[in-house]
Amino acid sequence: MSIILAIETSCDETSIAVVENGVKVHSLVTNTQIEHFAKLGGVVPEMSARMHLMNLPFVYKQALDEANMTITDIDQIAVTAGPGLIGSLLSGISFAKSLSILHNIPLVAVNHMQAHIYALELEYEITYPMLSLIVSGGHTELVYLKEEFSFELVGETLDDAAGECYDKIAKILELPYPGGPQIDRLAKLGQNTYELPKPKNDQTLDFSFSGLKSACFNQLNSLKMKGEEIRVNDFACSFQETVINSLISKLQMAEAKYQPKTIAIVGGVSANSRLKERAQVVFPNVLIPSFKYSTDNGAMIGAVAHHQIKRGKFASVSLNANPGATVEDQL
Ligand code: KG4
Ligand code: ZN
């Protein structure tokens, strides 16, 4: 039996979980900086790092208390080492290293992208091969897992991530940060009536959202300049349908090529209600984590760390952050 203390600080959530054998969550405590950054319209990296440093001891204490454990019950400490914001990553890594040295507990360095995929194991059993679409604020990637804990990046965005695009369009629609959930909510009240270009409608497995983003900016600016009304709900709906069509159609192409036994959609944008609805029609057995495990959380760090522990992959105290890591990198 292995009890893992799992720490996530790659962006704007300070999140710590106590996870047993990578599947049983004894506690999950998350302190989000979202409200703070909503006022500023987006994450300020330096501030985020400082806030993690301030919050970590409290989140740590609460996570142990809620699990009804003390640090002496912990067998391994897992921490996100990349990708992410360098200062934020280093806050979590420094905290994890200190605990590891002080209490003589082995340290595991986790890849945040792999963690989004293995968040699935907190709720489902995975059958391989699996094809996984990771859609988050920083990434849009198609990842093929031929077998357990093997990651092949088979398609990715050439520019903006889907979540980033949601957040930027929301900003010009004057909706609060993060924009994804706002657009999701308003799109339900609107119709797909604005004409927008189809993003990277080709035979590759790569995505591109910057053209769509520019087209949205141009349409909205031109309407504003002419003093014409912007039907926000309709615009949110049109934008969302365009993004989701692109995600689903690339996932279908990848499915045809790789013939996986399991299809999964993970990461913050997988919380989108319309994406879930569409995906469940096109891929009836698609695996999508529930909300608490789709956005950044400590439990998914513990889930993937379990696979590293099984393989004897531990980190040394000289562990550094790797802000630009890809899903294929072992940290
Ligand atoms: O995975 P995540 O929590 O953090 C990163 O690793 O980036 O993803 C955050 C992203 C943000 O861009 C946010 O707007 C988006 O996920 N998001 C959503 C929804 N909930 C969160 N996008 C669309 N619809 C949602 N319901
Ligand atoms: Zn994430």
C-alpha cells in the first residue's frame, strides 16, 4: 500500500491531495487564485508564485487533517515539475523538497499533462490502447497511449490552446476570467448565428485556433466601431460550436488512424457541457473526468505518481522545474 501526498501548483490552483495507490482519494484541498486574477483579467505569474508560497502550508495542513493523517503516514511525496509557470512550479517543488528532506520521504516528479490523463483512473479503469484529447488553458493535444504509461504526442495546437482561446474571446466579450465556464453558460442561451472560419480544417491531427481568435476579434471590433449590437449569447454559442467541431473532428480522424479501445477527453475544457454532450454522441463510451478532476487538482498528481512509483522512478533533491515539458517527457 502506498499513501501519496500529491502537490499541484503549475498555474493558479494550490492543490494538495492524499491519494492511496493512485486511485483512492482520502482528501483533496484546492485553494484557487481565480477570484483574485478575475479582477486583473488573467494570471500574473509572479503574483501566482507568491500566493502559492503563502497558501501551501495551509492547504497542506488541511489536506492531512481531512485525510485524518499526519506526515508520518505518507509514503511518497509527488509534485508537478512541469509544464507550467516557472515560479508557480518552483513554489510547489521547494515545498515538496523541504518535506521530503525533513521527513525522509521519497520524492516523485510529475508531468502535469500525464496527470490530466491519469486523472481518469480516479473514476474509471482504462483499457489500452487509449487515445486522449487533452484540452486545457495551456494545451490542446492528442496523445496516444499504446499501453499503460506510454505517451505518444500525435497532434497538437500549432498556436493557441482551446482554453486560452475561450479565455481571450471571453475577455473581448467583457466576461470575467476564466472565460471558459462563462461562454459555456451563455452559449446555452444563444443560437449559432455568427459566421466564423473553421479552424485548421485539413487532414493533419494538429489544431490551430489563432485564426478563429483573430476572426472573432475582427468581427467584434467592427461591430463595436459601427455601434451595432453584439448578441453575446449568440456569439458565445457560435464560437463554442466552431471550437467543439474542430476538437471532435480531429478526434474522429485520430480514432480512424489509431483504432483505440478507449477514447478520453481530459483537462479543464473537458468540463464544457456542450463538448461532453457532443462527445458522448460521437464516441458513446468516451471517458471524461468529473469536474473536480478535470481542472487542475492534486488528486491527478497522485494518480500518475502511482505509475512512476511502480516503476521505481523517483526524483532527487536537485529536482528543478521544467516549464516547457511535453507529455512525452519523464521529469
Ligand atoms: O486544465 P486547467 O484547469 O488548467 C491548465 O492546465 O491550463 O484548464 C483551465 C482552462 C481555462 O482556459 C478555462 O477557461 C477552461 O479550462 N475551462 C472551460 C470550462 N471550464 C474550464 N472551458 C470551456 N468550458 C468550461 N466549462
Ligand atoms: Zn492543467
